[in-house]
Amino acid sequence: MTDKTMLRALKGEVLPTPPVWLMRQAGRYLPEYRATRAQAGDFLSLCYTPDLAAEVTLQPIRRYGFDAAILFADILLLPQALGLDLWFETGEGPRMSTVTSMAGVKALKGKDDIHDKLAPVYETCRILARELPKETTFIGFAGMPWTVATYMIAGRGSKDQAAAHKLKDTDRAAFSALIDAVTDATIEYLSKQVEAGCEVVKLFDSWAGSLKGQDFEDFAVEPAKRITAELKARFPGLPVIAFPREAGEGYIGFAKKTGADCVAIDNSVSPEWAAANVQKDGCVQGNLDPSYMVTGGQALVEATQKVVAAFKNGPHIFNLGHGITPEADPENVTLLMETIRKG
Ligand SMILES: Cc1c2[nH]c(c1CCC(=O)O)Cc1[nH]c(c(CCC(=O)O)c1C)Cc1[nH]c(c(CCC(=O)O)c1C)Cc1[nH]c(c(C)c1CCC(=O)O)C2
């Protein structure tokens, strides 16, 4: 039996204190992150410089002793490896060349031609597999095809994913071919991360909430199911965490339908609701509102205790409902950790 608490929770064990890590735990709220990012020059150089990417992954582990470390990279490196141009506009976010037709999908690189570009990411994994503390679980990740496709189709982030919905509704063949191409490449990308030392994979579907009805089944559930099944066939026992963010009722049964070991829950649903409707089927991860990491105080303590209490009768990994923001106060993360660990 492993003594890594995160792996134990993923196997369904109910622990007296939940394992904890935070989405975006390596990020701009930490002065040491900002210093290493400045040393790298920019965000993408940081992602592609293995020593520095490993360093920022380790920083929050040293500072807080989280139970898990997540590989430092980005979900948009995969479309870049598929041949799209990617850059970040300061203060705005990602920009990308677009794919909006079958010809565009056909022009993408094949699923086995992504590894040259992504080799530095695999090297980061190898460094971390060596250097992480033995009690720390190492998480690899990728974006889910729908979320990644929304950026590939629009060339940027958007509030309502309108461009992706439009392609889905007007050129189903091109849209489906794009989802399939990203699904196939994601399987190869995650396989390499696991071969390089990741012990768990997390699938980020940040925009799953905008898929409704049959679209949710076809483009959130199905790709998660295919990716999970193929990874588990290649790596028996590999734990998979799925995060269909803002899925609402779609969270119910998501683990059963996809084969994922754990469902990550955002903070638009209450922990009590998630315990009753989702945790009944297995491990859940979540779901404190990230804004408490900015505001802190007694409200943080009480909200944290409420999340822990709501999930205490089943397998639970403590996390935020979404990424920690640049405005968060590092001291509030210390308070969070004290609150969780003193029980
Ligand atoms: C949609 C998405 C992206 N990236 C990711 C998602 C899915 C999760 C989510 O919904 O947030 C996932 C991601 N991005 C990053 C990680 C690393 C691991 C971690 O610490 O969580 C992970 C797992 C680093 C990052 N990815 C990004 C940063 C900030 C970059 C910086 O240092 O300037 C980090 C630390 C940039 C990024 N990357 C992306 C956007 C839209 C942005 C700009 C917005 C922002 O600045 O927060 C795409």
C-alpha cells in the first residue's frame, strides 16, 4: 500500500485529513514564481525550460508542503505542437492561429509528430519524478478536446465559446474531426508524461459547462471516456481526475460514464450537493471558492471547514473550485493549510 495520501484518496480511501493541493499553485501570487518567470523571460519560455519549469513546480511544495505537485506547463502547448502559432498577450491571455475548416484540421500534425516540440515537457517530468519529496504525488495533465478546441477555433479565450459552438453547429464534420485529432494527440501526450514519471493525470475541461444536452455527452463525456480507457489500457491502475468545470447536473454520474477515478468540482455547486450527488460514486476534488485566497480571515477558515466537513464521509482531495488568482495573498494559503491540517 502506498503511503501517498493523494493516491490513497484516489483509490477510494476515506482519510482523517484530506490530501490538498491547489490549481495554479505555481503561479503569479508567489514572489518566487515571478522571479523565476522573469529569469525565463516569458511564460512560454518558462514552460519549455525544464530546469525552470521544475523549479516553479517545486516552489509551492517547499513553501506549503502540498500533498501533490502538478507539472508546470499549459493546456495550449498541445495545439502548438500540432502546428498552431501560440503567444501570450501581456495582461490579456493566449492568442493562437486558428482552425476553422476540414482543410485546417487536415493541415495539423499527426498525433505521433508532436513529441519533438513537447520533449522539454517530458524532461521536466523526469526531473520532478527524481526531485519531488517521496510523499508528494506527481500529477500530469492535458486540456480536454472541447476546451482545447475552443481556443484553436477562436484563436483566443472567449466568454461564451461562440466560435466553437458555431463550427459545431454549422460544419459538424470539421468540428468532429478536430475533436478526434485533439483526442488522439492528447492520449499520446499524456502517455509520454506518464512514461516520464507522472503518477496521476488530470483532464481539464474548463468550458464543459457551455455544452448542453447531447453535446455534453458527445464532446465532454465521450472524449473523457476514450482518453481514460486508452490510458488505463496502456497503464493499468493509472488514476485519472476529470474536471468538467461548471457541468452542474452533468457532474452526476460523470465518473461512472467516463471511468475516471475522481471528479473535480468547481465552486458553482455547494459541497453538500456534491457530496450527496457526486461523492456517492467515489472520490471528489474541490471545491473552495478561490476568492477566499484573496480575502482571507475568519471567513476563509469557516468556508474551508465547511468544505472539509461536507466531504468527510467519503474520499476527498481538497482543492479550490478553480485556479488560485494572482491577487491571492500567500499568507492566506498558509492559513488554509493550517485550517485543513489541524482538522
Ligand atoms: C484554460 C486553461 C489554460 N491553461 C490551463 C487551463 C485549464 C484550467 C483553467 O481553467 O484555468 C491549465 C494550466 N495552466 C497552467 C497550469 C500549470 C499547473 C498549475 O500550477 O496548476 C495548468 C494546469 C499554468 C499557467 N497558465 C497561464 C499562467 C499564467 C501565466 C503567467 O505567468 O503570466 C499559468 C501559471 C496562462 C494561461 N493559460 C491559459 C490561459 C487562459 C491563460 C491566461 C490566463 C491567466 O493568465 O491566468 C489556458
